[in-house]
Amino acid sequence: MEVENSNLKKKVECIEKESADYNEIYEEWERQNHQLEQLEKENAELSRANQKLNEKQRTPRWFSQRVEDLIGERLNSFNRLLFPDGTAGELAEKFEELDGVYSVLKRLDQKENIPATSLNTVAPGWKEVKEHIHTGRNHSGSDMGRIYYRVDRADSNKLFVVVHHKQDDKEQQRFFERLAKR
């Protein structure tokens, strides 16, 4: 009986040692699995950044300039609207989708009544079109396009229009300060 107890005791000790080894192996596996998840996230972020960089590098400057020129021609087709210099470049750079922008500009040009908010407290004389514009970018901030306008100082039959890509509320406040100076 003592021999059996001794053998059982040895078996139990062996099982406990194996169990401790398995626990250590499992903990190491969990640590490495967590580290792998972190590395995969970093890799995904780097891949997205690399893709954006490659897309920018693949677009020849002459092509970007042609797109900007076409947008400028389209903006010039609006008889009643005036735009600050650089608007076509801003649209080409920050808006992948222009249908929403053109739709609102067309309605402004045709004197349609478009719901707008007065910015008199932050930029006297300016109004912000309530309809936020889809920029075509596939992320949570894709409806960050804004259109602001006021009656032109030189010709009251025309509107001076600024198209802007809002980044966040803080940046928008700085933009209002610049707008108030126009």
C-alpha cells in the first residue's frame, strides 16, 4: 500500500509539474498572441498609410492639374457665383466626390431657396448651407464638406461662395475667424 501511495504521489507531482508547464506555455502563448494582434494592427495602419502615399505618387502632376482645371471650368460656369482663388484646387484635393457640391452650387446659382444658417455672430454677413456635403471619403467624417456664402460686396446680384472641408470643431472656429475677414 505504501508503494502504491508513493507511486500515486509521484504521479500527482508529475501531473502538477506538467500542469504548471502547460500554464506557463499557455501564458506565453497568450502573450505572443496579444503581441501578434498588436503587430497586425500596426501593419494594417502602415499598409493604409503606404497605400495613400502610393496613390499620391501614382497620380501624375499633369493629371492633377487637369482635374483642377476641369473643376475650375465647372465653377466658372455658374453665372451668379464667385469663388476665392484656390477653390478648384481645394475641391480637387479634399473632395473625391463633387456631385453634392455641384448640386448645391447649381441651386444657389439658380436662386433657389436653400436652408442656411446665419453666421452673424462669428462671421457677419455669411451664411452656412445647412446641407452638409459628402466628400466621398470612406470614413466617419465623410459629410464634412461645408458651403458658405454671402452677397458679393461689388455686385449685389452675385454670391461670393466658399467651399470648405471641415476637419473638426476647433478648426471650423479658426475658419470662421478667417471668413469674417473676407
